[in-house]
Amino acid sequence: MVPEGSDLRTDVGGVRGRVVRVFGPVARPYYSIRLARPLPLPEAARIVGASVVRG
């Protein structure tokens, strides 16, 4: 599980956003994420519902 307040980074180290809330079942939690910058609509639509993967 990724804790609240964690930064989400790209593979090259840039910050994409921050986890602001973790909720749902412990085995498969959901994350509410505040993005660091607004995204264009096509890019935003692609990431809604995407999985968060820890490297």
C-alpha cells in the first residue's frame, strides 16, 4: 500500500502528483491523487482508473 502524502513520480524522477487519500478494502485499496499540474483531457481520460505500480 502507498501511504497518504506519498509523491507519485515518473520513471525519470519527475513528480506527477501526491496521494491525498487511501480508501476501500485493505487487499486492493483505492487512491485519491492530486496531480501536480492539470492534464489535457485526452491524457486525463487515459489515466482514470489506472493502476498505481511501485517500482
